[in-house]
Amino acid sequence: MQFPVPQFTDVEDKIIGPLTIKQFGILFGLGVVLFLGYSATKSIIVLIFLFLILGIPGLSLAFAKINGRPVYNSIGYFVKFFLSPKVMVFHKEAVSLRSDAEVKDANLKSDTVTKQSDKEDTQDNLRKVQQLLRQTQDQEEEMVRARSKSQE
């Protein structure tokens, strides 16, 4: 038995004309605020001022898109970004329940152990590099000899 797979799940339903519920709610709230501002003052200048201050951002909030997603979906992320502290951690240090003296002693011990092991590792690496250089030098000398023999 085959079941239909839902498609276009990220598209919001158009409930009220060409508007989604969220767009309608934003525009309705904006209309209420503009109506209350005009009825309180009975001035067209105040209505125009309120429309410039609240109406244009409200329209862009309802209809504008950022990266193909509605702006009203991003409002929470904007608020979180501006209100949360900006901490950038490059090297995260382990949190320890030990005392500071124990931590310092452990750090000193680990430093001396790592210094000794680093010296040994670098010596081993140097030996390996020297061996590789010798091998490549030998191979190059053989290639030069082979060319000189073929040219003769």
C-alpha cells in the first residue's frame, strides 16, 4: 500500500486572502495602532508620522524576506543575538573541582613530561626526515647517472 508523501511542508497556508495568519496578525495590529493614533489626535500629520515610524517597518516585517525566509521568523534570533553576551572561546579550558595548588602542580608535572616527550619526538622526527632526504638524494643521483649513460 502506498501513502502520499506531503510536499511543500515549509510553505505556510494562505488563510485570509493572499495572507498567512502571521501576516494578517501583524497588519491587523499595525492597523489598530494607526487607527488609535489617528482617533486620539484627529490629525493627518500624526497619522503620516505614525505610518512612517511604525507602518513601513510593520509592512517590511510582514512581507520582507531574508535569505528566502520571512523576517518575522528571524525576530527571535535578532533579539537573542543583541541580548546575549558575546563570548568567543578559542581554547576551552577544562573545569576542575581540584584546588588551585593541585592544578598548578599538575600543570608543572605535565609540562615537564611533555617537554621531555617533545624532545624525544622531535629527535625521532629529525631522524626520519634525514633518512628520507638521504633516500631522495640517492634516487636523484641514480637518475642523473642513468641520464648521463643514456646520453653517451
